[in-house]
Amino acid sequence: MENRIRTVITGTGSYIPDNIVTNEDFLENHFLQKNGEPFEKSNREIIEKFQQITGIKERRYADDDMMASDMGAIAARRALDASSLDPEELDYIIVAHNFGDILHYNRRSDMVPALASRVKNSLGIRNPKCVAYDLPFGCPGWVQGIIQANYYIRSGDAASALVIGSETLSRICDPHDRDSMIYSDGAGAAVLEAGEPGSSSGILAHASRSDTVTEAFYLEMKESFSDDYDDTLFMKMEGRKLYQYAITYVPGLVKESIEDAGLELGDIRKVLIHQANEKLDEAILKRLFKLYDVNEIPEGIMPMTINWLGNSSVATVPTLLDLVLRNKIDRQTLHPGDHIVLASVGAGMHINSVVYRV
């Protein structure tokens, strides 16, 4: 057994808002095309097609007075409680997000002070050696935070880190855009610590990539499809281009991380992937297995929450991990020695993948 430091996840936590927004709640929306013209199809037809493609039936929205940093702090406390680590012993707090704290009443983003500083303040941590910073990296931000924390711990610079992903996407989506039905709010967190020397559990390998030549603006901020708003910017997505990018490059990067870990596809018990779109995630998994010339995909290898939680960006993967570890998803469990993949793709365009042994 190798006598080396491995980074171990010692606790996870999540915050899922109570407000349930169903597809039926969008029946009265005035959806428009990019040119501002209405659709010929009825809202019911639009919504039914949307559900067929994305798998989303409902999503969660944060209370009006709840900010991304508030949700992140709640998820963080739950992760710290699960780990039993004294918060004052934390070396790093990394908060992945993309839009800061967005005020519900005017949709304006507030990033000063950094969300990580707000979380540290909320947790009451006084230790000045606990460095708190933000990580904007698109939807893969939380996984990238895990990768950064792993570097700190493996180098000996740190013994522990708290990595949080939190977002209120419901406040930056255009209500006249069909894609607004994709987005949701939530937060997830994990405590990472240096494992015992010689331990076989922990992070085994990772891989990342960024493509920006023609792909940088597949997701960007633009004006509403409606003239109801003046200079307000909303998140806009080139859905078809993003889909093609993801199915082209995510499978290969996941395979690269599995190979770097010295494993075979058959060694992987679970693939926890960013909850962006049900059919997209299924296509990615199918192509991953095809890279190994495997046609039969094990049932239950890819847990999904998108049908009831929607896409909460950086929060999807840590929330999914927390729910699985706490046995809160039917027929989804993990046991010591299991190998899992944490993977994500999103704005930038960025992709990353981490292989972890429970």
C-alpha cells in the first residue's frame, strides 16, 4: 500500500429549499423566441416537450430573503457536523458560485465581500489562518474546488478544507425564456481532510479541461427576449451547442481520470454527474461505456435528482453526493471501498472529473 497522503471526504451537507415549483406553475408564462416573437405551440405543449427532454418535473426556489451565501453556510454547518471537525481548524473555505448573492427584488449581484468571507463570518470562525475565497468556474465550480483542496492537502500546505457550491439560478433566468424552467436553487458542501498515511480511501485522480476558442460563450449574460426589461441581463444558453460539446468531450475526460486512477470502468460503482439535463447525462454515460466497448450499463450506476431538484449549477454534484451518502435516494447506497466518479460540465466551457474511493 502506498505511504502517501490522500484527501478524504469526512463530511457532507446540503441545503434544499422548501419552495417546490412544478412545471404546472409555468403554464401562465409568456414564453418568447429569441426574436421576441411568441411560439405557435401552447405553453402546455412546450412544457410537455421540455419535461421529455430534461426529465425535470419540479425544482426548488429559495425564499426571497435567502441568499446563496446563507444556503452555503447551512450546508457547510451540516458538513462540519457530519465530519466532527472543529471549524477553527479549517485551513481553507472555498465557495464555488457564479453570480454571488442576488437580491430577489432587483436581481442585482452582490459579491463584496466574497461569499466565502460571508460564510466564514456566519460560521463564527475567528482563525485568521483559515483562508476563505470564491471560485467562479461555471457549473463545474464545486468539483474544481475539490481538485484545488486536494492539491493543498496533498502538498502538506493544509490539513483540511471546506468546499461549498451554492447558487440561486432562479433569480438570473429570463421568465420569457423556455430555458428558465431548467434552473433552480440550492447548496451543497463537503469537508476534506488529510487521511491517515497508507489509507486506501480518498481522491485517487482527477482531470480537467477548458475550451474557449469557439465555446466560451455557449452560456452568457444577455438581455431578455421581451421588451419588459431595459438593461437587465439574464443567463442565456446555446442549448444545442452545449449538448454537442458535452457528449463529445465529457466521456473522454471521465475515462482519462479513471485510467489515471489505475482503474477499469468495471471498478466504478457510481457516476455522480452534474444534473444539467436527463437525456444529456444519459447520452454522456452511454458514450463513456462505448469508449470501453461495453454495451450494458449497470442499473443504478448514475443517481439522478434533476427530476425533482432541477439544475442548481455548482450545487448539483455536492447535493447529490450528500443525499447518496445519507441514504436519501431510493436504492442508492455506497460502501467502504466503492469507487465513484464526480464529474461536471458547464460555462466557460469547462469539464472536470474526480475519481474517489469511499
